[in-house]
Amino acid sequence: MVGYYKVKAKKGLLVREGAALDTPEVTTLDNGLRITCEEEATVDGKVRLRLTSPVRGWASKKLMDFECKLGARPTGATPWLRKLAAPDKAEKRIVFFNWTGNRGGYGSSHNFKDWPKGLAGFECYEVQMTGRGARMKEKLRTEPAPLFDDVAAALDDALAGGPPCVFLGFSFGAIVAAEVGSRLKAAPLRLVVAVSCEGPAFPGRSATSMAALGDDAFEALLREKKGTEFILNGGEAMKKMYLPVVKADVALEEAYAPPAAPLLACPVLAYVGKKPGKDHEKTTVSEADAALWDGATTAGAKVHAFEDDWYVLLHEADVTKIIADVATFDYAAAPAAAAASYGDFAVAPLGGGGAVTLSTYAARAHLIFNSASKCGMTPQLGGFQALQAKFGDRLQVLAFPCDQFKQEPGSPAEIAAFYADKFGVTFPLFAKGDVNGPDAHPLFAFLKEATKDQAAPVPPWNNKGQAATDVMWNFTKWLVVDGTPTKRYSYDVKPEAIEADIAAALN
């Protein structure tokens, strides 16, 4: 049985490479994390779960609760995210990017643990970097671009199709947030908040050259700079554990090279403190350097300077102001950072696994539709399979099961088995989700907008005040040729009636 589970072990769930208990450890997943896995019997007759998302591996069934009603999108199910709060009817999401780096440890996660209290209606997450917390045994990251790519891919997979996102970063964490946000293809990013951080184009990040220092010199300079006394005075075990983490953060920051073009298409709110920080160098971020964020986005940046020091997150009144600005921001008016093109959209396979971009499918023509197993139009699946067989690798049929019309209630395994057994379907099936409304996959918003002049009339039995471009029923179809949506077809247009259009487009 394939399904969604939740980790219930208080100390987390140990994931191994293989089913046997003596195989190497892959990672440890936090208590409460939602994961995708499949029951399988091991060679010794025991039942274990084979994990497919957010990591691949094996784990004991005893340490998980089965959640059959989670839906198709296991929100936040990636080691890169730790959930702080997830209200039932969340309208927005905020993701916190912490940072330690070479200017002290005051940006660590304790600064965000109470933020959900002021952000009612927000799902709240924090990014978990390797080498700390539950990821202590994982390799530290020192190269910026691969890190940005990996975090963006994980967040796209976990956050796609949900409420609008806010990314908030402290110090260099704001740069990480912006770079990750620029790489998103499916998650709808609407706002970046930069706290105590110069804009990406700031030239002074590598001035100290700390990453090249030997261990003793690095420790001595940290002691002089101040801000990490809790590590330096915590004994040899504490230093052995955390000094490599700080040095890796420094290496990432010093190796960063800003892009020439704007990173973002959404607005930026930047916050700085006017007074020097508490460290030896009296760290500060000037309003002029914070204003460099305006060049990092096509939607503009707004800078607010507090009368406090650089460690803005240590001041309750400053935090209250930032929370209020995030909570009251006009998200409806903010431009979303949309996918650059059709091929950039990320889609998650039915049953779990990493998301893939539509550019993965090399056929010149794509035929996309929302499907359902218990609809009067369901026999169209056979027609889609016939088209796939006829045109071969020149056409790619792509199906998106959808229960928004209450006719696709099954689990991923049940859907896949029904499509294959009843209609011989071999084309890709993707994660079940919405096609209309705030939780719709961004791909469908893109398709609807691109063909808005071709929308079919609302059927009488489904006239519930939808937008004119909304998907009105199961088996609404789009023909995409060379990455451009060219035609939209109503639910009652049979696949065989589209064959001539496909042939003409390919010829």
C-alpha cells in the first residue's frame, strides 16, 4: 500500500539505505514530519516501509502513523524544512532562513519560534541546513549555487500548489532566500523579507577572507569579533561540533557571486538597525547598502531602518513591526514569481518521488488534462492512450488526477491501478491536486491564462460562480506545442477529435 505517513517517534525516525537494521543510516526525520512510503515485506518476514519522499530509504513501521486523508501534497515533507505551525485553513506560508556566518550567532532558529503567534493564518517553516539539528551527520555545504539549487528543488516539491509564500532571511540568510526564490518553478513566492542584510550586489562580503584561515586563527578571529561565545566557551566538544558549521557558513558567504540581472519578480521588504552591533567590529548595515535590494527585483524594494542595533531580531518592538508588516502586506496586489516558461513548471509524480520539470518530456507536443476515475468522461482515458500509441515519442500525454469535482477519491495506488488495468494507461500520472482556486497547481493557472479566449461555457449543472477561465469539469484538455499552449478543449471533446490538431501541429 502506498500512502502518506507521519513520524511519531519523539526522537525522530531513523532512515536506512536498506531494509536490514545493519545497513548504513541515510538521515533522521523529525517527529511529526509527513512522508510518502510503501509497505513491503523484508526477507526476514517483517513489514517495513520503503520511503520515497522526502528521502529514499527504509524505516520501521512502528515509528509512523498512517494518514490516509492527507491528500496528494505532503506539505513540508523534506529534510530542508521544519514545520513550526500549520493551521488547518492557512491562507499564506512563511519560510525562515537563519544564518550564523562570520557576524555572530544571533540569527539562529530561536528567534523565530514564537513568530507563529503573531502570524495567524500562516503556515510557518524554517529551513534546516545540513550539519546541525536533525541533520548533524550530513555533509556541510560550502558552494553557493549547488546549495541554492538543492533547496529550491526541495521547496518546490514540498510547497507547490499551496498558498502564497513569504521567504524571510536574517543576514546572509536573506541572500539564500532570494537565490532559492529565484529558482522556484511551482511554489508561488510573493514576498522576500531581508533582515540585517545588504542587497545581493554588496561587494564587501568576502573582505575578511576568514574561510581560508587555519583552525586556530579562525577561532582566534571569532573570539575577537564576538557573537559566538556560547560556542567558544562551551568546551572542546562544543567547538568540535559547531565551529565547522560556522566556517562552512563563512565559506558560503565569501564564495557568493551576485548575478548581473534581477533575481526576483516579487517585492522585497528590507529591515536594518541604525546603531552598530554588539560585536568587536561594531557591525552595521547602512540604509544605502540595504537599498541595493531594489536592484535585485523587478517589483521594487522598501527599506525600513530601526533605531536599534544590527541584531534587529533581538528587539521585541522591531520583531513586532516586521510581523505586522508581513501579516498586513497586500499579497493580492503583489506579482508572483512565475515560471519563466511552460518547461520550467515542476510536477510531482503520482504516489510520491521528486518533482520533475515539464522540459523533461522531450516530445514536441504535450496533451494535458485533469482526470477522474468516477466520471462519465472516464472512458476518454482509452482515447488518450490510443493517441499516445499512435504518435509515439512526438506526443506526450500528461494526466493530472483531480478530486475537485468529487470524482477522484482514491489513493495514488488505487488511481494508478485503475487507469492501467481498465484502460491500459502507460503515460505519466501526476500528484492529485486542484485545478481551480487558491490551491490550484500554478501550471493550471498558466494554461488557463494562456488560453483565456478559448474557455468553454459553464455547464448548467456546475454553475457555481466560477471565473470564466476556470476548469469547468474533469477532462478539460490543453495542447501545448514547442512549449506554447495553443488550444484548450472542453471536457466533452473526445481525444480522437483532437488527433487532427496534433497531426497538423507536428507537421
